[in-house]
Amino acid sequence: MMNFGFTDLYLVNPGEITDEAYMRAVHAANILDQALIFSTFDKAIKDIDFLVATSAKETLSEKKHNRSPVYLPEFTQQIQQVEGTIGLLFGREDNGLFNEEIAACDLMVKIPAHEEYETLNLSHSVGLFLYSIFLDNTIIPQKRTPIDNVEKTHLYDAFESLLTAINYPSHKYEKTLVMFKRLMSRSMPSKWEYHTLMGVINTAAKRLQQRKK
């Protein structure tokens, strides 16, 4: 983290931070000292605007959006355009992230690796992620202001209202909501784009409801 200019470390229900950890940290011991420790996953992500899951496991099916990743090179270019609090979520060394943890994230990112052994050690994964972001940050594109958690919730609620207004098939309902959330997360909409989308979706939903009456 210190090598690549990152300082904010969140730990969820970790083991004891021992002398060995400080020995391995060497000159970055202050990152351990300032780490925020949380008892639960939900508490740790409460104030994060854009949460990114990291995993080697993926699916080729477009119907399973929780495991449909963006690859690291693409992600590191996109994320440079975003302002706000961005969280990179790394899982356990042995089991990685659980499905419900990935489902709580806005995006899943994978490090491309050889198909015979795609899973990297946790420390290597962290190093590659932070290095890639640091490297792309040397050429900084124009920043834009992304939507925050409240606006994301409003957008998803509006889309859900639209599905209801068109009597969308119930057996496709949940998967379509997940697809929409993943689509929005991939595009990282700006506030201007958000207001435009909200205007279109809300207008369409209201007119459909009026016709029903």
C-alpha cells in the first residue's frame, strides 16, 4: 500500500496484528497503526460510495451477473474518472469472497491469469491492483463526479418502478434488477447522466401508470 500511495486500510474481524506483521510491514507500520477495524462486513462498507469486489472466479453466463467481471486493465482506466470513496474488497486467503459479499458490491474485477492456475495469493493480488491503479494515475484524465449511494438507490428504485409499470415477468424480475445494477456500475454514471436517466425512467413509468388508469 505504501509503495503505491495508499493509506486507508479497513480490516473486517481480523486476527491479531502481531509483531510479525509489523516486522513484515517495515517502514509502513503506520498503516497498520491507523487501520480501521470493523466487527462486520456491513459496518465496514457503510460509507463507501463505490465498492469493488476482487475475485478470480467468474462465469461466462450473462445471466449470472454477480460473477461477471471487468478485467483489471479496463478497471484501472475507468476508475481514474471517478471521485468519491472507492473501496477495493479483498477476500480471505483460502476462500476469497462469499457470494453475498460480491452481491453487495457495485463491480467485480478480475486479474487476467493463465487458465491452468488463475487464483493468485492475496498479497500478490493486492500488489497488482494497487500498482495498476498507481500506474494509470500517472496520466490523469479529467475527473467527473459519480453518483453517490443515495442516488444509486434512487436510480435502482426508479428502474424497479418501471419494471412494475410494464408488468415485467416475475420470473425474470430479480435477474433483470441485478443486470441493471451491474450495467450502471460498469458505466460509472456521472451526476449529469444520473439526472438524465432518472428523468427518462420516471417519465416512462408515470405515463404507463396513467394509461393503466
